[in-house]
Amino acid sequence: MLLAGVATPVPAQEPPKLEGQTITSAEFGGALLKLIQEAFVTPFEQATGAKVIIESPLSRAKLKAQVDSGNVIWDIYTDEASFIQQNCGTLFEKVDTAKFIDAGIDKRFVTNECGVATSIVPQVFAYNADKYADGAPASWADFFNLESFPGKRAIWNNAMSGILEAALLADGVPADKLYPLDLDRAFKKMDTIKDYIVWTPSTGGLTDALVNGQVDLSLIFGARAYAAAKAGANVHVVPDQQILSWDQYAVVKGSKNKAAAEAYLQFIAGAGPQAKLTEIASFASANTKGNPKIDELVARFLPVQDKAVFVNHDWWAANFDAVNQRFVAWQSK
């Protein structure tokens, strides 16, 4: 399991005293909010005396409008690491990321000068284990195999859902040769299952599709598959070639509470908050010094380190806009 090994003891860093200060954090929303509140927000408030106001859902357009106008309301913003990287220094403040590494954050997840990694999320091939008790899928090739595994596939309606990477892996591209993505080859492979895809507007919709039996197969974040299992669905995941991505938190450019916002980032980089999120949400920890206490169900949905395929956020930061345009155009055909 990724980053869930034996902890290395680390002295606790004394958090700053921030009584009377308030910061606003823009979050994804949905069921994740309760988990973020428990793992990050409440412990930070108790440790520092500050108040954290949560706003959701996220809006990249609203973020840009705030920064462009100079009327910045949000202090913290979370998104895919590639988006933070793409806009580091323009929409987000540069910070001392060496402090995150000192706190235990794995260097692989420090991909820019603005963000701290929080939730490490494998995009996995999940399936209804009752439906495939006599022959479970074993690779991304099976996700595209309609003959052996017929039926609908649920996928988040986003170019970075992992579908492009999954298509190329299914088509035989070696994991270490995945980037730059061969888009022609990927979309050609995706054509083979296009009529069998259920696109969900949110990642929570993937959980719902598995729980209510709308689909038996899904390309889904591991934590969302875990949520489906907790809700009673007999969900399992294919361990090989899970597509590993991660989100980051960053300070919004022009934040009126920059010092407190940076303190919040430093706090959630710590081993304790990161381990707590793993325990309650089945997100892998970016902090190598934590020691989350996990049960069998949580462990089932954590990524397998030596079999994972890491998303190249450098490539996505440089190419997202063009790829997204092509993705939207392909869907409309």
C-alpha cells in the first residue's frame, strides 16, 4: 500500500497562535466536506484558534474572477495538482514547499512551488464482485472487453478522469512509455466502448452508479469505490496499473490572510492530519512519516505502490486545455 508503512517518528511542529483570524477555503463539496472538516479543519482550529470557513463547490471561473479583479474572497483553493501547477504564480501564491518536505511530504508529490499534496487518489478499475464471481476482470484491457465483460461503464465526465491513460494501457502501451499521451490512439480505443459509457457529472455519481446497480464496471477514484463498499455494494478493484493522481491545496493569489493561509497548508502537510484522512476516507497519505490505523476495508482501496502508474502532472499542466477541447468534441460526435 502506498505510503502506509511503518512511521518514522517526527517531532510535532508547534502551530502558530491565530486567535481571531479567519480564512476561507474553497473545496470540492459533497461527502468529502465532512471528511475534510474532521481531518483538517477542526484540528487546525483547535490547535491555532483560527476559524476556517468552507465554500463549495469549486469554480475555476470564480477563482480567476477574484484574482483578476483584486477582490479575493477565498484564501485557500484545492484542485488537481496539474491545475495548481499550471497557474502557480498567477492564480496562486508561491510558498516555501521545502517546509512540506521537511514535514514528511513525499518529494514525488511536490510538483510545483505553490501546492501541498493532500489526498492521493488512485483512479481504479472497480467492479461488482457478485456479477463476476466466476471470472473477475484483471486488467485495463478487460475494461474495454465488451464480449467478456458486457454492460455499462461509469466514468466521471472529465478529461482527467483517467480514461485516456486507461485506454492506452489497455491498448498495450507500457506504463513507462505512457507520456506524452498518444491522443489519436487513445480516442480510437475509447471509440470501442463509447456507446457503453455512463458519464457522471461528479465523482460522487460514480459511487451512486455502483451502489444502485446502474453499472457493474467503473473507472473511479479509489475513495469513491470505498464509499460504495461502505454503502453495501460488493465492490472490488483491479490492483494492477492503478492510475495515481493527487490533489493539492494552494494559497490564492492576493489572499488578504496569506500568513494564516500558509499556516493552514503547513498544518495539513503534517503526518497527523494526513493519516487521519487515510483512516476515514481511504485516501493514501502523501506524508511518509504518518502511521494511519486502517482496517481491511480501507486497505482494499488504497493504491498498490509497486503496481501504480503515476499521472504526469507536468504533461497535463502543459496540455490540459487542448486535450479538454478534443475530449469535449469527441463526446459530441
